[in-house]
Amino acid sequence: MSSHDVLKTTQALVSFLGGRENIIEASHCATRLRLVLRDVSVVNTEEITQLPLVKGQFSNAGQYQIIIGTGTVNQVYKEFIRVTGLATSTTGDVKKASLQKLNLFQRLIKAISDVFVPIIPALVAAGLLLGINNILTAQGIFYQDESLVQHFPAITGLADMVNTFSSAAYIFLPILIGFSATASFGGNPYLGAVVGMIMVHPALLNAYSYGEALLSHNVPFWSIQALHIEKVGYQGTIFPVLAASWILATLETQIRKVIPEILDSILTPLLSVFITAFLVFSVVGGALRAAGDSLAHGLIWLFEFTGVIGGGLYGFVLSLVNMTGLHHSLLPVDIQMIAAGGSLLLALAACNNVAHGGAALSVMLLTRDKKLKGMALSSGVSAFLGISEPAMFGVNLKLRFPFLCAMIGSALGCAYSIHKHIINIAPGPAGYIGFLSIKPVDMVNFFVATTISLIATFTLCFIIGKYKKLA
């Protein structure tokens, strides 16, 4: 890529973005320019997408993001800073600036996203390992009335090792969330990890045994004068840990204001951790555990009650949910449903992503534009693997009708998924590879549901594209 091309692209970008005065902050990640603009309505989106180095653009969470590509984005950003005279910024600086453009609800969704996005790789790795374990140990997948381990006893040790590795992230999930959430809320993440460790301490009754202990009236508790506090862990819970992290971060900030500096490093961590843990076990935790369980059971009941129609409506609007970033708020719900016995959300998300992949591949065959053809192919494959944003923003939404076709295809696949009650037993990538996180008995139906989305979207998009004579 010549320096002349980079300079020409940068100068055009500044002009199409509404000029230097419309740009507040600029940073970049591995593939995109991340900008905070004063007024997005003045941006000439059509001209930006026509630039040779630009692969797509979208606006989300107060940021205007321009997809350029690995390596090239570094050159463009360097020239962008020189041309505009802006100070170099980190993605963190841009996030802070973009917060000022968000309303309260958007800030809440962003806060949830900031907590869970960093730990997604850990959950996906654990979920895929759990899926591999299920394939090794489930009967009837490869051999009738027999699992792979039973058929090949020599791999028993390997299966046991995989099972141990896969369960670690879920057993100690409150530690991961405690660390990430406390950092997001402005507290010391290591204190957040300590509170998470307290919440899953081996001395506590395991949360998965809590229901049985309640029925047998055998729940252990601490007696402190007139107080009787249940001695129960929080494995598999989300909302109590989020509340604990927020309380901890708030307490730490307030305590630090009144503690003398000479005692700060001793008393602030001590008081923050003790008060937070005490409040969680005595007041906050039990109520939020019940709320989380009610939410999980309520969502399962809603899908069972509405059936195919509910699944279809959910699948139809899921693309709009993803556009706003609201889908990040579904991950804690997914985890809570898994803790309650199994979630329905992974198959639905996979149907939506695969639908956008099908629309992108249809565009690839329809268009004669080499740049769009390449973008459609790469983004379509990415959507099949669970990352739909490039296809959604870079191809389908830009042409409009492929986006609508993907919504329809997603609705059909999701309706089938709810009809067959396809359950995932761990979070996983929302694409074809997500089958590893699906219950073994539901794996075939998972492929059927996602393929319905793919074929329906691809066919509909191709027919409309031919009618519209997309070139």
C-alpha cells in the first residue's frame, strides 16, 4: 500500500466525516478506526464506503467505526492524526468520550458488555472443551448404546482430563466476573477476584446442591447473635456477583476518601472486602439469586408458551438487537439459563449469524464489484463461524434487502429451533462450530435449524437480487 494511497484516503475520510471540527476523538484497534463525532448525521457514508481502502463502516455505542483491515489501519491512523492535528488516543480514551453521547439505558448495556466481552474467550474455550467431552462420553452418537470412551477404553483418562479442564471456568466463574466487573466499575480487580473466590469457597454449600438442601431442611448457616446467614456458594450465578462487584468498587472509592493515607493500603482493602462479602451473604445475594433463577425459568417458560411463533419473532428481531449492541446483555441470561438446566439462546444466535452469512454469500454471487465480492466472501465465512458484524454492517445492511432476507431466514431457523427445543449446555461460538456446546441429542437438529436459516436466506436474497439486477 503506497503512502500516496494512504494520504489520499485519509484526506477524503476527514472531508466525508464532516471536517476536522466534527471529530472529537480518534483511535484504532486491530482492524478499525474508532471515532467519536459531534454529529453523525453530517457524515457522507456513501462516499466513505466507496473509498478503496475502506471495507465497511458502522456506528455503535457512541462510536463511528470504519473497517480498514489489519496493518493498513495503523498507516491510515498515523496519517489521520497528522492531517487532523488530533492528539493520539487509546481505545479507552475513545470509550470514555463516547460515553458522553449515550443515554442511561445505553450506558447500562455498555457496562454489561464491558464486563462480559473480555471473558468471552474463556467461556468459549471452556464450552468447546465441554462439547468435546460430551462427544467422547455421550452414548449413541457414533455407536449404538455406546460412547466413544466405552468403545475405546484407552481414552478414558483423556476424557476425564478434558472434563476437568472444561468445568474449571464454570466452577470459578464468579472469580472471572468479579475481576472483570470490579475493574469495569472502577475498583481494584484483584479485590473483585477475592470476593469472587469467597463466593465459591469450598467451605460453602455448593450452589447446585442448594435446592436439595432446601427440600431436606439441611441448609448450613452462620449464627451471629440473632442473625442466621445461609452458608451457600454462588456457583453458576451472575447477578449476585455483578452486585458484589459494584458494591465493592463503590465502597473502595468512598472508604479511600475518609481513611488516612498512611492506613489506606491496609484498611481500604480490608473493609471493602469484608463489608462487601457480608452484605452479599446476608442481604444482596439471596435476593439476586432468586431473581436470576426466576429470569432464567421465565424466559424458558416464555419460549415454551409462545412456541414456534415466539421463536420466529425472536429470530426476526435478533439482527436489530445485535445492531444496538443489546446482544451482549444476553450472555449473562444465557449463563443463568445454563445453570438452571440448559439454555435455548445459542441455537437462536447461531441461526441469526448463519443467515447473515448466507445473505453475504448470495451477494458475492450476484455482484460484479470485485471489492464487494471479496468483502462478501470473507464476511460470510466469518458469520458461519459466529462473527456476523462484518457481514451485517459491511455488506447486508449497506444493500438493505440482504439484511431483510437475513431477518426472515433467521426467523425460520429460530422457529424450528424452538419447536425442537434445542438446548446448549455451555456458552459457545454462535455459528456452525457452536454444535460442540449443544446437547448431543440436539446436535442434528442444531445443524437442521442453522441450515434452514442459510438456505432460506440465500435463496430469497438471490431471487430478489436477480429481480433488482444487482451488479
